[in-house]
Amino acid sequence: MKLSLTLWARALALVWGGFWTFFFVAESWAWHTPLGAALPWVGLGLLFVCVGLIAFRWELTGGLLLILVGLSIGVAYAVWGPLLPVTSRFLTLALFSAPPVVAGILFLKHRRIAAG
């Protein structure tokens, strides 16, 4: 049980961060976005990957950071999201905010189980 929780959490965190990094790079390339305008988005994707990697070494810190990032995205999206159609808002929020929160909870749960 202990090993499977941490593996699921690591996989979820890295797939989530990797997906968004790839998405930001691919979208910038496809739309021929100038490098200066693309760098903040690519940097955001790389930040997601780094937060996931922090949890590999420090589960408590990484788990809390993942939850904080996920909730921050949810709050930010609640502010700017109403500009989009309802179906786009729900899907994007689910793909953007839920995975880091779930991964963070799994890291914290694993830490609690491992502590005994």
C-alpha cells in the first residue's frame, strides 16, 4: 500500500506537469508565438514539473506545494474562467487543478502511513 501510493502520486504529479509543459510549448509553436510571449507559459509548465520533483525528495513539502498550486490554479481560474463557455471551464479546471491536489493528498497520505 505504501509503495503504490507514492508511485501513483509521483506519476500523477509528473504526468500533469509534463503534459502542461508540452501543451504550452506545442501551443506556442503552433501559433508562432514570439519567444518572449511564450517563455512565461513554458516557465509555468516547468514550475509544475519542479513542484512534482520536489515531492520526490520531500514528500511533506512537495505534497503541500502540490495542493497549494492546485488550489491557487482553481482560485485564479474562478476569477478569469467566466470568460469561457461552461464546458470549457469545467474540463480545463478538472485537468488543470485536480491532478496536483490529488497527487498532494496522496503524498501526504503516504507520509502518514509510512510514519506509522
